[in-house]
Amino acid sequence: METIVLGIGETLVRDDRHWASWANWLGVPAHTLSALVGAAVAQGREATDALRVLRPDMDVEEAYRARAAAGRGEHLDESDLYPDVRPALAELRAAGVRVVVAGNGTVRAGELLRALDLPADLVVTSDEWGVRKPDPAFFARVVEASEAEPGATLYVGDHPADDLFPAAAAGLRTAHLRRGAYGHWWAEHPDVVGTADFRVNALTELVGVAGAAPGRPAPGDLGPARPAPEGRPPEGVSGPHPARPASEDGSGAVGSGRAAKVSYLRGL
């Protein structure tokens, strides 16, 4: 691989602060909101549906703006990064791989990420590009940013509908990361197994993946590489969703940009 592109939420950045801050804003125990997020994930729905269970009439974008106005908006520091982020990205760059961070997030999230001075060649968010995952236009921008052919570019993410399927449809190589609620819950679903070129448990496994030929398992890979579908997501995957305004805060990582109700994954 010449370039490796990584998502943000639950790939580089933990969602703990994000959901804890929402629980605090709504005045509910953090565990209650976490349990509701887990239920939404297990049903293949948007994680932000958990907020609407607590407040059925809630406008998430409006609530996000209200929180920011109250001085309780986005925050991101070193403690929000997974511990394997810096060593993995540094190893990849030392190996001559171009490293790009590109995922859903606000302009503010991009500023906060760049302030961390990650070992990456480019750090950019969806709001800075004006298009959000899983829109195919986002992955067209990924191809441009990679400065390599799609077949020599690996996109790494945890979310099947936002990361894996649209990246594969764009002709990119894909690595599904077993991390976060979506990454763990859907890791063994046949569509995920059948689409991912590589499946990894940690970002430090990407150095082996970068040097692996398609069709062979890389060191630490969970299974052999499998060909991506030609030009389209697996059968039953929802089509492209229009870009929507960000609703991230806390970690600035994930939120309402996730594909709506990926019910084709139910039944795991």
C-alpha cells in the first residue's frame, strides 16, 4: 500500500467523552445513554437515535449548537486518542507510507486534531470538505488526498455502512477495525467478512497490512483478504445518503452522519 487513510471516531478517537458529555447535558446517567447507544448499534440504527429515545422531539443539531453556545462544545486532547494511534502512524510513515486522517467531523474537530500534531501527512474532516461519509463524493475526495491509485490506498474504519462498504465501492482497499460498538458488534457479519480486504484488532497491525499482497493474510490479520465488490456495496446496503450538518461534540468524532438504519445487518 502506498497510502493508508484512517477514519476518526472509534478509529483514532475514543467516543467516551462524546457520549458522557451528552449524558451530562441531558441530565441522565452516562451508563443509561451508553446502554441506549448499544441498543441502537445492535439494531443497525444511528447511534444518535439513543438521544431521541430520551428526548423524542430533540433536534440534535440544534442541541449541539446550544451546547457550544453554553461553552460545553467540542473538546479533544491526548487522552481521547487510543494508545496505539501515535506508534502506529509513526511506524507507517517510517515505512514510507503516506498517512491521511479523513473522517466525519466538524471544522472545529479538524482544528483540534491538527493541534495534536499527529504523525500524519494530512488531517481533514468532512465539514472541511463539505461532504460527509458515506456519500461517494467523500471517498472521491479520499482518492484525491491519497495521491495514489485507489488499489494502492487502504481505508481503515470501524463502521460497515460509513467506512467499509462505500470505500470498497469507490475501489479502495479496506481494513475493518474491530473497535468501538459498531466495530465489535458487526465484525463477523457475512457482509463485513466478505467485503473487507483485511480485518484488524489494532492500528499497529497496519504496518504488516501495508506490505501484504491482496489475497494474503497480513501478520495479525483476522482472516484472509477477500475481494471487494465491483463498483457497489454488498446486496441490501442502503444507497448514498445526502451530506448532513455535523452533530459531533466532545471527541468531535461520530454522530448523526452515520448511515441511517442499516437494517440489512440485523439478525447477527
